[in-house]
Amino acid sequence: MTFSLFSRQPLTTFTQQLLVNDLKFALALCECCPSSEVDELTVALLNIFDSRGLGLTLLKALIEQEVANTESESELLRRNCVATKMLSVFAKWKGSDYLKKVLQETIERLIRSSSVLDLELDPARTSCPEVLYANEEQLRVIAKKFIGEITKSGPYLPDSFRRICHTISSCVADRFPEAKYTAVGAFIFLRFFCPAIVAPDSEGLVDMVPTKEMRRGLMLIAKIIQNLANNVLFGAKEAYMIPLNDFLTGNICEVINFLRNISTPSKVKEVIQLQESFDFGSSVALHRFLYDHWETVRHKLVFEEKARLQRPNGDKSFSELPPSELQISINKFSALISTLGAPPLDISLGRPQITGSVQPAYSRYQHFMLRNSGRSVESILSARIVYDGGETKDGMSVICFVQRNINIETVDPDLLAYCYLKVGPLLERMQYARC
């Protein structure tokens, strides 16, 4: 019997058995992901795992893999890959309330004072070099306020963040002992606090858009905080920031103590709230990725399994060994991908957009489109109820919906609604008029 990846039960079985229950598959997907598809795969996988209470399990495995594959401590958690992107997305999903509690009031007060504040230190960016010293003093005071609010926030840190920080510090300590806290800083500062400081309007911390000058000031504050987290001084690349190096050395202990504190697991764990265990957009993204890249993923899995099972000194070759559980799963996976084929065009065009800012939520629309996906709409089209009406004189496409052609005694209401909704993705790509 053939079935679609969008049939609810096969998909549930598929994800639970081959992704959720065996992380080798998820990790292989992540390693084989092209940079152009990192964002979509990240959100899809994290949503599938996190909706089952396994988001942290996936993140732990990805962190371990990323640290093991990193050659230099300066590159720790700084590559553009699924692991680092997933840390950023997870932090946004789970840390919104914490972020507001720590920074919202400070940033709001700062932006309200933007008309009387100048934080610029670069002589090339100011027409009055005489104000640079006063600007530096103001920047020191404000940066100190931000640092204080962040370093005293340990008691409010979500337990999931602590567990991530503990995983990072533990993994890094085995390979790069001196870098375990700077690696934690790469998560909590580089991927959480600093982006919110630079763009507080994008993170929902303020309603107003900061002025160009204030945005620049926020950028300088973030630079100071990030250098503290990295435990590095300013150099020739940003010579105008060098006068602040004494500020960095005077505050580094406070930041290191904060990073050490948040790397200690909480004794009281958060209660995991399980969500709807299926997300339409994530499933479409996963189907598309597997259809495009399964052969690459399969070769990687087979190569690693061959290396694990191969015996030296004349023992049986890999081909002579009985198939392992992973090999059996790979074969089933290959058969499944072959059976499913390409994602249906109507589903591919109409898939909901998934984003890293807000965790996807399952909706009645998704339920409806999923339930009817693949149904033939020929009876609706042949009755001329919905059809392409050509173009107007202005070049706008016309979609006609003719109510008088509906036979209320024979029409399938769900099929009619599905046919109409199905053209929605096409309408988004063009200007149109309706009859």
C-alpha cells in the first residue's frame, strides 16, 4: 500500500522511529544540510523534536557533534550550521519572557533618552571630536547598567538554558579546557542577548524603532558585552574602542562568574509542556529536504556504519556481516522516500512559512489542507465554479468564483473549499482580481 508523507499516521511513525528514536538520522540530516537550507531544516527538526519534549535531547547531541568537529577554540559555536542556528532559534522560542524581564526596562529608558544621548566613539563618524570623551563616559555608564542587569539575572534563567550551558561547558572542557566559559558566552551573549540589544524592536522589547544614532549606540554596547564574553580586548581593527579596554578588564570577572553560574544545572527542572505533535509546515520542509538530499544522507550513514562494523585482521567484510538495526532502518527509509516521491505540488506551494522567531503552531487550516491533500478537484473545475479568468486590461490575473454554478445538492463542501484555498499560493505570487 502506498501512502503520503502527509498522511498523519505514517508521518508520526516515520518521525518517531527514524528521527526521534535514533538521533543518527537527525544528526546526518544536519551534517548534510546545504547552507542555503539551514534555516528551514533547523526550524522543522526543532519543532518536531520539541513538540515531543525532546528538543533539548536533539540540541545536546548537536552540541556534542559540533564541538567534536571543531578544530580551533576560536571557532566554537560560531559556524553557520544547523547546530548554531538551532541554539539561536531555541533561545528565541524559550527565552522571550526572560529577555523582557532582564533588558526591556533598561532599553526602553535608553531609547526614551535618545534625543539627549550621543554614544559615538569613532572620530570619523562625528563632526565634533570634542564630545568623544563625554560620549565615552556615557557609554561606560550605560554598558555597566546592561552588564549588571544581565549578570544578576541568573535566578530567572530558564532551566532549559542552564541545561544547554552545562552541556556546552562540559563538552568544550574535554577538548578546549580554557574555552569552556567563552563557548557558553557564544551561546548566551552572541546568540541571545546581543542580537536583542542591537535590534530590540525586532525582539519585541520596544514598540518604537530606534533612531539611526541610537541603533549605532546599541551596536557599541553589544560590542563591549560580546568582547567581555569572548574575554578579548579591543585592538587595531577598532582602534577607537581601545580606550575602553580598562573597562573590559574591570568587568571580566563579573561576566565570567555569571557564565560559571549559569553552567551549573538547576536542581529543579522545568515541567515540559508537550504541544501538538505534528506541524504541517515542518513536515513539508522535511519531506522536501529528504526528497532532495536523501542519497547524500544515506551515503553518510552507510559510510559511518561500515567504519563502525568493519573488522581488521581478516574478519568478515562489511558485505558479509548480517545487517545491523541501522542498516535495516536505512533500507526502510530508502523504500519510504522512493514510495513518497516528490511532495505534491499543491502542498509544496501552499506550505505555511515556518520561522525562527515564533514556534510553529498547528491550525485548523493545516488540518483541513492536510486531510484533503491530493484529492482531485476536477469536478469543481469542470463545473466552472472556480477557474482562471485571464487578465484585466491592467494586466492583473483574474480568478473567477461563480456561485450560480454550484449545485448545492451534489457539491462536496470540503472539496469546494479545498479547491478555492488551493489557488491561494498562486494568488500570493501575482496581482489578481476576483469575479
